[in-house]
Amino acid sequence: MAVDQTVVMHTNGVADNLFVIPLESRDRYILYAPLRHTAVIVNSAAINLLAGSENHIDQFDNSDSDEFIEFMKSLELYDAVDKELPDVQYSGDPKPSHVTLFLTTACNLRCSYCYASAGETAVENMSIDTARSGIDQVIKNALETQQAEITIAYHGGGEPGVNWRVLKQSYEYAQQLCHQNRLSMRAGMASNGVFRQHQIDWIIQHISGCSISFDGQPATQDLLRPLVNGKGSSKRVEETFRYFDQHDYAYAIRMTVTADHIASLPDSIEYIVTRFNPQQIQVEPAYQMGRWRDAPSAETDQFIACYREASLIAQNHGHRLNFSAARAGIATQHFCGISRDNFSLTPGGSVSACFETFSEQSELADHFIYGEKERDGGFSFDLGKLQQLRNHTGNNSKFCEACFARWSCAGDCHHKNRLLYGDKPFAGTDRCHIIRELTRDQILENIRSAGGLFWKQGSH
């Protein structure tokens, strides 16, 4: 059997969801079973043997054949019970114990690629009453479902730190209610990192983890992410990083790469990892939305090549790069919270399933907003719309069936896909190529780390 592209094996005896992935090396393939977190390097003779082809007769003698089959059985790739599909699809009334508060659409930066076009739209600020309503709801849900913890995240179509008063008051309110109800609490924040000193001190004391958007070298950061007055923001953000590092605070960096800055990605990663100590570095091509809608796409082969180079630099300094949809080693039907009853509150009190839909004026608000705050402080939900969102899982995508990354990518970002296809069936994006390439890299790295022949998660 000659395989020049990824195929799914359906032969009797082989494991369910077993993919054959060709490698550039002559007659070398990966057998990859994502639901079993297992992969092994084989040749065409091994594939033919598993496929029941007569072509393997001259390539295996009986003892070799039997030994190989026993090896496949030990990896649960042959003669194994089918694995249950990961996760479940949600149903019934939503009962999230996690709330994301979109505190404001105002921002102290004017990023060139801002998906929210912050600064060009009317400013909306969340009131403390709306924030309290969201907190009340998740505490009520946690008690009803016997959860021990709630989570609050501060996010939005602007910089959450701009609405500092409500941020602090909402945290203190949640902390008080959790104490009264014997619940624990975690808080996270997505920010641009431009703070005053008293804000940094408070964040270190109260926020469990902070994700900071930062694009690397000062020349790049200052060009793409200027302050409102047009001056560069790199100095301010780097001051935040240094203070975080001095206090051993857990933070992540979220880097956006535009088409004209792909080539500088390795240098920007080296700049970061030789100066700062983030726990995680996420790298993504710029989203063609908002101010960047008509810009050239960064979802290219050049991005893949430069990401690989940058990844090696990061590894050499004890760090790892992440790309949101390349997640070999996990098995899930859900890319994000859209299909898992994500409970995010807009400043106006609407319930959104998506971080990109931060306002009733957002482009896809009709699709992603599924609930409203009532006068009594509670919430009403459109269960029909919510169920449609719940159905957007990788398992429900016809296009994804033959993709070896389907159980880790899980269909990728539904917001991006929705902008591209609307109500039409998903038929792939340029990101799909990036996802497959980077996921294959991860599989190969897992195999190398396990000795170079096979990888089975949890085995030693």
C-alpha cells in the first residue's frame, strides 16, 4: 500500500480512529491513534500487514509478522476494544461555574490589528450591578451542581484594566460570596500589560494568572501595539514583565504575528525568552477582522517555517511555544467554550459564548449571544440557539472526519469559521494546514522523547 496523504485505516482488527500519516523520509509513516494518545513509526510493509494485504508476504516472515502484531496489540492499535469518544455534548439548562466579564470596550492602546477596532466604536463599560449578577449566577450554579470552585475571568473588546473600579469591586464581591458559601475561587485576566504600579501590585496579590498580549522586539511591539498617543508600548509592558518575574508571578504571553512580521518571529521569541520568564508563550497569526480585515493573511507556509525555527529557540531556553489548535496529547470534541456553555457577559448584560463577541454590536452577535440579564438580576437563555452552539464540535464536522488532528483541534475556532462560511458547511481553512503540520511536529517530538520508535502517553 503506497500512502502519499493521511488516510484512516478501517481494516478489521485495527484500532478505531487509526490514522496513517506519511513522512518525508522514504517509506516511513506514523500510525497515530489520537483517542489512545499513541503513535508509532512504521514502514509500508507494516501498513500492508495491518491492512490485510498480500503485499506483506515477501516483506515479513511468519515470526516477524507475529511479533509485529503482538507489538501492535501491546500499544492497543490492533485487536483492541473501541475507545469511548471524549467529552460529551452539553444539554439542558446551562449551569456554568465560570464567568468571563467583558468589562469595557475602551482601550489604552491602538493596536493596528485589533479584532475589536477598539477606539473606533462607542465606549461601553460594565456596571458593578451587571458584574454582580454574573457572579451570583455562577455561585448559584456551583452550589446546585456541587462544585467546589468558581472561576472569574476579565476580558473584553478593550483593556479590562481601564474599568479598574468594577474589576476590583467585582473581585471583592465574588470573594465575599465564596467565603460565605464555602467555595474557593480563581481569577484570570487577559490584558495588554500597560498598568500603573498599584495595579500590578494588586494583580500579583489577587489574580491567579494573567495573559499579556506582546509581540516581541520593541520595534515590532511599538509599531503594531502603540499607546493611544502613538508612542510605543514596549517599555511599559516590559516593566510589567520584569516586575512579575521579580515576584515569581505566573503569567503568559500571547503573541500575534502579522504577514509582514513573520520573518522576525524567531528573533522576537529569542528576545522574549532571553529576557523574561513567562510560563507559556502562545503564537497566533493575526485575525483578519476589525482593523485587520483587509490585511494580507499570515496563515501561510512561511508562518509554519518560522514557527518551527522559533520553537527550537524557545526549547533551547527552557520554554515551549503553543498554537491554539495544535494540541497532540489531548482528546476532545471541543476547541473552546463555545460548545461548552461558555458564560461571558457583555457590558450591556448579554450572555455570549465567544470572546470575540464582546458586545451586542459585534459582527456575529446574533449567532453567539444566547442569553440576557433580567430585571431581577437573573438570566434567561435561548436554549435553541444554545443547542446550535453546542453542536459545533469537531465530532460533528463532516470535513474533519479524515483529519488526524480532529480529536485535538476539534474543528478549530468556530468564530473564524463562521466569518468565512456563514451557514454553509465547513470546508477547511488555511489554518487547517498549519494545524496539521504543527500537530504532526508534536507527535514526532513525543515519539523522539519516548525513545524514537513509539509514544504511548502514560507509559514509561
